[in-house]
Amino acid sequence: MKTLLIVLTLAELAILVVVLAVYLIAIAATLRKISKTLGLVTFGVRAIEKQTEPIGPVARDINSALEQVADALESVVGPQTPPPTETTESGTPGAALAGEGPAEA
């Protein structure tokens, strides 16, 4: 009887080892696929980086020119402040209705 139990225990251990090996092989295959996909994504991102590399200096030049225009306009018109937010009768922000509120002189 003991011999049978020992054989069954060894068989169960062998099955357990085989099942674990199969799952580990499946996990390794999945990780290889993920690695391949990440490699392709990395290649694509690097290609995009290289193709958009010339945009940086041009964008800085455009931004600098726009800042100069904004400064020139500000010197002509003066500094602008955003209009205050007015509330409607319901208490929600929005434009005041015509004829409501203080009259402008």
C-alpha cells in the first residue's frame, strides 16, 4: 500500500512539474511577443522623433515672432485684462442680458 501511495505522489509531482513547465513556456512565448511589439513601437517612435526633429527650432522662431507682435500690440493698445465674469439670474456664469446691470456712461 505504501508503495502505491509513493508512486502516486511521484506521479502527481511529475504532472505538477509538467503543468508548471507548460505554463512557464506559454508565459515566455507571450513575453517574446510583447517584446517584439514593444520593439516595433520603439522603432516607430524613433522614426517620428527623427521626422519631427526640424520642427523644434522653427516653432521657437515662430513663437519668438509672435511674442514680438504681442509686445508691439500691447504697447499700442495697452495691457488688456480679461473681462469680469458676470452671472445670470439663475446664478450661473454667463453674459448679462441687455438692459440688466449698471448702465455704462
